[in-house]
Amino acid sequence: MMKPHFKQVAIVGVGLIGGSLGMILRRQKLADSVVGIGRRVENLKTAVEVGAIDRYVSDPREGVEGADFVLLATPVDTYERHLREWADCLQPGAIVSDVGSVKGDLVTRSEALLPPSVRFVGAHPIAGKEKTGVAAGSETLFSGARCILTPTSKTDPEALQTVRVLWELAGSIVLDMDPFLHDKILGAVSHLPHVAAFALMTALADVRDHGLPELDLASHSGGGLRDTTRIAASSPEMWRDIFLWNRDNVVALIETYERHLGELKRLIAVGDAAGIEKQLDKAKHEREQLTPRAPGKS
Amino acid sequence: MMKPHFKQVAIVGVGLIGGSLGMILRRQKLADSVVGIGRRVENLKTAVEVGAIDRYVSDPREGVEGADFVLLATPVDTYERHLREWADCLQPGAIVSDVGSVKGDLVTRSEALLPPSVRFVGAHPIAGKEKTGVAAGSETLFSGARCILTPTSKTDPEALQTVRVLWELAGSIVLDMDPFLHDKILGAVSHLPHVAAFALMTALADVRDHGLPELDLASHSGGGLRDTTRIAASSPEMWRDIFLWNRDNVVALIETYERHLGELKRLIAVGDAAGIEKQLDKAKHEREQLTPRAPGKS
């Protein structure tokens, strides 16, 4: 594969994801210069110190003006504000890409906010996000992780290929997906489990606070509760935005979940042992399919 | 603490839990003889081979007759059948204990099925149960794990103390709890998370099978889904029985969960960003309390 080379990369939002890609761009010499754009100067100074960017600018318009590649790595709800602020400064042919966890409408809106001469490529690198901030950034953050690209009928094939190679150089396993299908699939495998975990955690606090003061969650919880609710400690701001940007899918998925929960409740309430076991067997079978095969095993 | 010493221990149901306690009893010389009782001779032969029992008998009445300590380690739904089969053979003063994951009614029923001269002590060792079977047994299975004893007004204090020391010698952290409170607390920290995970897994399969064939759960799932549903691979038979024996608590807990899920759904559906963030903040705060402090840190 041909290594892409950029004159100037502008990273808007130099956090864990944007900063890690900056480190990769710099280390692999994929850009003459990596410029950071952000609101918090302290953070941008840290980004320079850890090698995520070469320099930063206080005026975003100045940063994107000379860039042939702009990475949007801010919360998805801020895309519109950012694009309206500097889209008219972009040079013709520049590639704008992103790292947002939702696509669908967000891709459509982003395309619409850019001049026709600018090439947008939606991307969603699926990287561990337990830590945040550029100080936790790493050149290996994306190694072996999937990165979903979401081309549309408007996507320039050459720009798509450039972004694909960039993520491959970052170590990702890259796949293409329709942006609306992305939101349905991620809604199922990621957004719904987060809803389930958030609601489970608040429900248990509710049980404790209204009638069961002996319920010391920390001392009584075992591995099951800890695993099931681990993702309930995820960023409230980020997940608020994901739920809102994928609202229709998430609501429909919650409704399916509610049906299954209601059915299991009904079976337990009426004491239908065979019915319960059937649903649990089905769950166990499906869960066992999730376990990845060990490397080298068929 | 005084080490207990038994002439003969009878273990009814020599699986992972019963077998592991058998290994501990034998290794620490807490019994002259450990007798296994079960249906599958092959399993009992394995139990002898791995050192979980000294010998086995085919007639359970013969096995419990000479025992001063009987451990019920079978599925909770079979207690009544077992006790009816051999309770009248027990010698006066014998201690009968168990390892069931539900207590409450099960303890009441077990006490009622035993002769007044026999001393029942309900116990629930909370050990990892990913593996099953005596071949996976280990003398360290209970090390550092909690074991909840559930004395009632009928419990003999000396028998309670004997069972407590036995589990302490097994390495457990032993605590006492009212059997009905046990079921409320375990319902919250264990049974409800299992319901949530089982229902999430079948809901996702439903989404895939009815409208989203592209949803390849194995290839699209990340750590979030895997963690959240890990316990959905638990034994359907065991969990069927737990849900039924703790029916009222589990149904009430599911209803609380449904309320929280429904509220989050409503906030997403109406686009209440502040409301969503508030619920997610609460969940994150509660989840962070679960994480045990690192040793030595305040």
C-alpha cells in the first residue's frame, strides 16, 4: 500500500483518539506538520509534550486553512459548530475525516456543511475508551482494533482509500459500512448494552435507597455485577450524545430489550420452569457464539 | 479457632462446590472419612480419583446414616426430594448444611423437613462458577471468597459455629445474614444482573433474526457487549431454579429495572439531553463506588 503523505494535518480536538492518531502521523512521518486545534491551551501544551502534535494554533481557521487533512475528533454534538466556524477556509481537495461513534445523520449533516470541493470520509475507530485525554494517548491504541469507514454516494474514492491506508498504518482492521447500517449495528452491539448497564446501575441504587439500606453494593457485588455494569462508568457526555444522535435505533432497541425482559419476568412470575430454561438456553447458546476462537484453532 | 473434626462427612452432589469442600476436608484432616453420594457413578469415580472423597455409596441412606456432617450440594430444586429420601436416617445431633445460591424459603423448608434432633445451617459460598464438575474442583476455590451463613431462630449456635469455622478453614470470608435478607441482597447484586444479561442476549439475537441479518454478533461485538453478557453463559438449570426460588424478589427487581430502562428510553425519545446526562452521571457515580480501592490507597 502507498503511504499517504500530508503537508499539514489539523487535528480538531486533541484528546485520547485525536492525540493518538497525531502520534502515529508524526512517528511514521505521514505529515510535514501536525497542528492541534482546541480550546484548552494547557491540554494543547501537553499534546506537544507527549508528541501528539508539532504545534497548536488558537484560531481554528488558521489551523485548517493550510491543511490537506483535517481530523474532527471532538464530541459529535460539536461537529456542526466546528464546521460552520471554519469550513469555508478549507482548501479545495482537502480531506475531512472524523472519529465519531455515531455515523448516519451525522455523516449526512457533515457532508452538507462542507464545500463541494472538500472531501469528507466518515470513520469510527473502535478503540478502548476507559482512559481519556491526550496524556493517555498511545501509538498502539488502534492496534488490532476495528475501524469502520462509512462511505456514501458522495464519497471520493481516492479520499476513502487515503483514509483507509492511514488507519491500516495505525494498526486497525478497517472495514466499510453504510453509515445508517453502522448506527443500527453499533446500536445493537454497543449502545443498547450501555443503556442496559446504565439503567441497571441506577436501578440498584434505587433499590438500596428505597427500602433496602442493607444493600451495600460495593461489598456485596461479585464479578457478575462488576462485569455487567463496567461500561456504566463510561463518559455521560459522550453517551448522551451517542444516544441522541442514534435516537430512533436506540429507542427501538430498548423496546426489543423491554419485550425480552418482560417475557422473562412473566415466565418467572407464573413459575414456568420449562419456559425460563428455554430462554436461558437460548441466551447461553448465543453468548457462547460471542467467544472468539483461540488463534490457530478452527 | 478450634478445628472441627467429623467422623464421617457425607457430600450429596459431588460437583465443583461439593467436591472442592471434600478436598479441603480430606487435606486438612477434618474428617475420618468423606463419603460421596450421587447418581452418576462415573462422576463419583472421578471424585475419588481427584481426591474429593474417600469413597462413595450407591444408597444415600447408607451414606448419611453414619454421618455427623451432611453437605447438600445439589441443585436447590432437589433438596426436598433428597431430604424426604434420607432425613429419617440422620443421627441425632448431625449437622446438615448446604451451598445453595438461594436461602429464604429454601432454609425454612429444609428445616421443616429435618427431624428436630438434626441441626440445619444454611450456607452460600460465593465461588466462581464458570467451570462445573468435580474435575474442576480445587482446594483454593473458596480462598478470599465470601460465604454467607443464614442462621434462623431455630439454628443451633454450636452447629453454626462449626460450619463457620469449616468455611474459614476453606479460606472464605464468612458473614451471617438473615435468609430472607440474603435473597433480597443477592437478588439485587446477582440475580437481577443475570436477568439483564440473559434478556440482553436473547434481545440481540431477536434483532438479528428479525430485520438485521447483517448483525454478526461475534464479529461486531467489542469488550462492552462481552462483559455485559458474560454471565448469560451461566447454567440455565441453575438459574432457572434460582429465579423460581427467589421469585417475588426477582420479579420486583425486574420491575424496578424496567422503570429505569423506561425512563432512560423516554428521555432519549424526547431528546432530553440534560435528563439523560443526569441519569448517566448517577450511574457512573454508583459504578465507580463498586471498584474496590487499590490496596494501600485511601
